Amino acid sequence: MSAARSDEASQTRAREALEELCRTYWYPLYAFVRSRGYSETNAQDLTQAFFTRIIETGGFASAYRERGRLRSYLLGAMKHFLANEWHRAQTVKRGGQVQFVEWDALDPEVRYAEASKQSENPEHLFDREWALETIAGALQTLRDEMVKAGKSEQFEALKGSLTGEDGSPREEIAARLEMTEDAVKVAIHRLRKRYRTLLRAVIAETVSNEADLDDEMRYLVEVLRRQ
């Protein structure tokens, strides 16, 4: 009985990890499909069908066995899918049996309308949205940790040091948090260090070795610098 419970728990964790990967990659792939000229509805259906196919054929496991990077694997697989599969009318319509993405709740077209202004190259658009999804995942984990530690106010005040969106002077931040400037400096250093650790952890889930991890980290920075 204990072995059965352990096996069930293992399967549950594997399913949750798989669903998380799908949620991370759905929008970059959706943006890629849309930028290839497909309508909103067709892009949603095709992206949903693609994930269904990948899961049914064990595509995620295959990517790891081949020691590939999940980002590159999924983009290549989507290109193949669009070229050879869509016309077979095997698309799983919204509301079908397998659905990882609640399209109506996410309203991806609002995001795509802005993202498509950044690049007309489908592959560049995919890479950009992959990079943004990756850093968003790490940032959300860090936010959750800080909230749990009772430091939500500190996180909100210092997160700009991670994203580059807040240029507030240190003395202003220190006054807001009732901390010394030296304490703020230390807090920012620790936050950046933890953020980088979490970012590496997110990417580590999508590669099969340390060399690929380092390469993907460098590539993520390169992609973000294109903006």
C-alpha cells in the first residue's frame, strides 16, 4: 500500500511539472503561430492540439533523452506540426478533453497585439516571449518567497533592481522601507543572488546538462538585449 501511494504521488508530481511546462511555453508558441499568419481562433486550436500531440507521443521525455534544450525542441516540433499536421483536422477544439490553457481568461490577443510590435520575425518573437515567461516564473517564485517571509513590502520596493523598471534613488527606497542605505544595498544584493538562483532553476528544468544550462542563460540575456 505504501509503495502504491508513493507511485501515485510520483505520478501526481510528474503531471503537475508537465502542466507547468505547458503553461510556461503556451504563449511563446501561440505568438509564434499567430505571427505565421494564423487567425486568433486557429492559433489557439493549433497550440492546444500541439501540446496534446506532444504529451500523447511522449515528446517532452524525448527532448530530454536527446539531450536537447526544450526551447529549441518545442520550436522545431511546432514548425513540423504546422507543416504536416494541421490540415489533418485533428485539432482539439477549446473545451476538448485535454486543455492546459484557459484562453478566454487569459485573452492572449491583448498581449499578442503588443508583442507583435516588437518583431516581425516569428522565431525572434518566440524567443522573446520565452525569455519573458522564464523571468516571470522566477520573479513570481521570488515574490512568493518574500511574501511568505513577511517581506512583501520590501520585495515591491526592490523588485525594480531586478527588472530595471525602477530608477528610484537608494535614499528614497531606504526612507520608504525605514532602512539604512547600506541595509538596502545588502538587501538588493541578496535579492539579485536569489533571483539568479531561481532563474537558473527554471531553465534547468528545460535542459539536460550544465553546459546547456549556461548556454541558455547567456542566450536569455542576449534575447532580452534585443529589445
